[in-house]
Amino acid sequence: MQRPGPITTEDVTADGPTVVLSATGISKRFGGITALSDVSLDLRPGEVHALMGENGAGKSTLMKILSGVYTDYEGTVAIDGQAVRFSGVRDAEDAGIAIIHQELNLVPELSVADNIFLGREKLIAGLVVDRKASSRAAKALLQRLGIELDPEARVGRLRVGEQQLVEIAKALARKPRILILDEATSALDAESETLVQRALERLMRGRTTIVIAHRLATVLKADRILVMEGGRIVEEGTHQSLVAKGGIYARLAKLQFEAGADAFKGAAE
């Protein structure tokens, strides 16, 4: 795959910054089932787009296409205006895209540091893995995210919340420009949830992000909200405009964020 070049100040026009990630006419079928149908979106540098919809709406399928998990689909994905066709997740990572799934993708028997740099040892010290260098590099990454974990700790002995923090550090190690996130819905204690959200916010800072949102705070902070149903984007806008519309988003907001109903109402006024 030909690599798109980095964004420069020359790429920013009078009308605003260039589109860093776009999808045009994306469709995906699994046998006789249509998972996505003619989906298009544009993300500008630094924007956060929240993706919402009920189970089966096509959210995860779209994110897996954008991150190289699925390679067989119709339509075009482009980075910095240049069409790309990823051969897999590694190819997408090399293009500057990092994805964090709800499902943890860690090796329990390995240390925190080993998991962070697994398959990417050249980010530390060439082809030969230097354990001390790996540990120091992992500690520096963790500190940047405000994470207090022992780089030498075995991942399998960590709590779920701590393992999620390792996943976030893995994403930072890839030095991504574009983040694709699926917010975790697994039950965490209050302290762990706070630490995970703080680390995610630090990771997202200044980066173009598309996130399957399950939390009120994430939706309210998004620059744009995309609502999917039946494999299509059926609503798009800001929180205020979509609540006022009284459509699918307003219904999902009430169902998914019942505890935050007052915040939704206040933000819409």
C-alpha cells in the first residue's frame, strides 16, 4: 500500500483543515446479510466523532473496515485524500491508525512492557529486544498517560481495568494520528473507570478519533454524532440538534443514558 504523507500547514485550506480520514460508499455483506450499505463519513484533524446505534446497526463492522480488520468490502477509504486498501491491521497501524476494542488483545503470560511492544520491538532498540530498554520505554509511555503500573508486572495478574490501561498504552506506542475506539462496557469499579477514562482522554488529545460511545460524557464532548441503523448512517449532527430532532438519537439517549437524562436535557437547552 502506498503510504499517505503527513498533514502539513499547506494542507489546511481557507475553508478549514483537510479531511484526514474519509469513507465513501462503504458496503459490506456477510453471506446474504447486509451489514453496511453505502456508508460515507469525513473526519478532519483533531475531530472526535461519536458513533451510536443499537446492536447490529453496523458500528463494529464499520470500525473494523477502517482499521484493517475486514479487507473485503465495497467502497473507498482514504487518508489525507489518498485512497488506501489495507491488507490487515498491521497495514492500518503503519498508516497511522490504532484501534482499541472492547475485547482485550493481550498475552497474559507476558509482562506489561512486552505486551505494549509485542510485534513492534523495533520501536525500542532495533531487531534485538533489550528488556531494560523495553521496560524504560513502557514506563515512559505509561507516565504520559498518567498510568501507574509496573512495566515488569505479568498482565494475567492485573485487574480488568489495569489490563484496559495496557491496551491504551499499546495504542500510544504505535504513535497514531487516527484512533478508533470502542468504549468498554464491562463493569469496572469507580476508581478503575476513572483511570481508564483519564488515560483515554490523554490518548485522544489532538488526535482524530471515531468512537463507539456508551457514555454520556463522551457523546457530549464529540464534535459530531453519527447514528447508525440497519447498516446506514441515518442521523448526523451535534447533540443539541439531534435531541431537538426527536429521532433515533433522542430515543437512544433516553434508553442508554437514563441516569444522565438531566444532563442531556440541560445540554439541549
